[in-house]
Amino acid sequence: MTSVKKYIESNKDRFIEELFSLIRIPSISAKYEHKPDMEACAKRWTELLLAAGADKAVVMQTEGNPVVYGEKMMGTDGVETHGSASLRDVPTVLVYSHYDVMPAEPLDLWKSRPFEPEIRDGRIWARGADDDKGQAMMQVKGFETALNLDLLKCNVKFIFEGEEEIGSPSLEAFCRTHKELLKADVILVSDTSMVSAETPSLTTGLRGLAYWEVEVTGPNRDLHSGHFGGAVANPINVLCKLMADITDADGRITIPGFYDDVEEVSPAEREMIAQIPFDEAKYKAAIGVDELFGEKGYSTLERNSCRPSFDICGIWGGYTEEGSKTVLPSKAYAKVSCRLVPHQDHEKISKLFEAYITRVAPAYVKVKVTPKHGGQGYVCPIDLPAYKAAEDAVAVAFGKRPLAVRRGGSIPIISTFEQVLGIKTVLMGFGLEQNAIHSPNESCTLDFFYKGIESVAEFYKRFN
């Protein structure tokens, strides 16, 4: 057994209890009544960072929830030093994570209390077990392991925010204000997933996001559908037609100019994607569909990772309560989103969408488009020294080299880091699809928790 594995084995019970101390704090950023819990969770993180070996860990206020900042400064050849001069001697890693979690509802679907963590069947069950308290703890305990085994040869800074689950509204301003404090050579993030338990992977790309609310107004009040039906346009009918026409029969998005900046995936990368183990029958069975649909000419894994998409996330209007009400509604609404690929600017796409809907809307309704939020996509170069260190580290912990995989989700703050701080990010995540993040019964396997810690420690052994 290696010294890294021995250290983890000797301290694993403490690692779990420290994670549980965080999970028990219901740090739900979406609910104002949990504001005190956000402060408590931030404070608890400072205690854990200091206990892990950080020289400094403080709670820093923002316009919203606080940010936790910590650091451990090392000199050349691993000799601990202090002062700005040491920053020139060795590289600096900035570890990003978030301590806020999604609401736990619906509570009746949980098999155990979401903020009372339990270990069952080799898994940790709780809200935040994976996203992102579990993965953040892997980073901190990997750091602690490397530090205590004299493997750490670089400076390490930590920035943990409390608003990721609500779009990180305060973090960009914080980064702009504290650019000097956050200076680093690379950012390390564990907030993504692997292909499967049998197929380790590193995320090399994320899609961007644009999100809107659309309001369609017809008559100035709800009307009797018998008196007015057939003579006055129904806003729900119009809205459905507008939304349906945004994609064609081949799954292509019809907004003019939408694909102008889309980068075609190279044949070499498409070949890499084709090598990812994927069972389409199991995929369909898991989500309960008989057939898949997407943009013509691309595989399922290409469609949900490196091609853009359009989705209606919610649609409503008229009467939806029990029983019948023959009404022709005054208004109809939809929440819609596009997942974007690198080089597509979310602000440009937002304007294209608004201009398109306004232009094609018929004269018998009024349309209002309200942009909500968005973010850019991101691609990590696989020739970065930090990426190669992460690749080698995961190979040691998991027993096989990880695949380089683009993922379909979005972490808008990653592109913000690149734009504001000028730093690339290595996405070293240890989640699995079956961990059910954001859903009832979120979990994380103990095996992955310990392998994640080992991977991070092995990363520091190699990055110098």
C-alpha cells in the first residue's frame, strides 16, 4: 500500500465525520431563510481548511453570500516560506468549489433525512454528498494528505462560494475586486462527473447557456371560449407554434445566425468520443423512452456534449386546476434555454433569439422576451501541465487512464474565471450519474470518495 493510501486509510473515519459536519448545515442558497446557514457553513469551512494545514482561511463578504478564501504558500523545493517572493518560485493552484446546495424538496421521496447523512450499501446518502460538499472535501483532504506526506511542492489557494446553485451572481465582482489575491497558474475544480465507475474520465469541455422567459399576450382579459373561440387567437396556441418552429425535422435550430460561431468538432475528437463506452439500449431504458432524437448527422454523445441544443423548460397559461373551465386565456408563458458550445457568445445568442421571436410573432399577439441568465462554454487544452498531472493522478487512483470527455452541462463561472482572471481550469470531477445530484436521495460511493482524495494527493505529487 502506498503512503498516500495508508494516510487515507488511517484517517478515513475522520474525513467522513468532517464531511458530515458540513452536510448537516442546510446551506440552501435559493431560500432566504437559510441565510444564517450560509454564514455557518462558510465559517465551518474556514475551520476545516485551517485544520487541513492552510496558513490562512477567512470568510469574505460579497453582495450576496460570503466567499471562503484560504491559502497555503510553499517555497522552492517544498520549503515552506511566507511573503510574495515565494509566489515566483513555485506554481500556484487555485481550488474552486461551492458550499451551497440545492433545495431538498420533495422531501417525501427521500429514504433518509437529507441533512442527516447516512452510510448505507457503501454509499453516503445526503444532500451535498456529491454536489459539491463531497467533492470539495476530496480536494481539501487530498491537499491535507499531500501536505502531511511532504508531496506538496506548489502554492495552493482555495475559493469556495455560496451561490453556485443560483448562478454565482456575486462571484464575478468578487474576482474583479480580488484579482491579485486570486493569482494562480491553474484552477482545479471538482464539480463534474465521470463516464462511469468502470470508466474514469476528465471533463475537457462544458457547454454554455442562454435562458429566457417568453410572454405572449392576446386579448386584454381571459375570454369565453364559446363566444370568442375561432375568432380570436389563443396565446397558448401561438406560443406552442412559435416554440415548435425553433427546431426543424432534423433537430436543427432555425434561428438565423445561430450556428455562425459553432466550432465543428474535429475528426480526431469525434473518434475519441466514439471510443467512450455507451450502451444506447441501457440509456433509453434508464430514462424510459423508446427512441432518441437529436440533430441529424451526430451521435448521441456528440449531441449532448459538443453540439448546441434548444429546450422548453416550462410552459403554462390558462386554466390548469381541477375540473373544466372553457377559457381562452389572455396570456401564455414559457421558460426556454439553449445549451451553447465554445465560441458561441451567450449574449449574442440571447439577442438573436429575441430578434427572431419578435420578428416571426404574428400581429394578433404581443410577445415579450426577458433574458434571465447565461454563460459561456469552456474547453480545457489537454496539453496543459496541470491536465497531464491530473490525468496521471487519476490513472494511479483508479487503475486506468481517464478518457478526455466533453460534458453537456454548464458551469458559467468557469468561463468567467478565464475572462476575468486569465486562468485555465482543469475539471477533475468524481461524480457519477447515479449519484442523483439535485434530486432526492443524492449519494456518493465511499469508494469514489477515497479515490477522489487519492487522486488529488497524487496530483500534487506531480504538479510542481
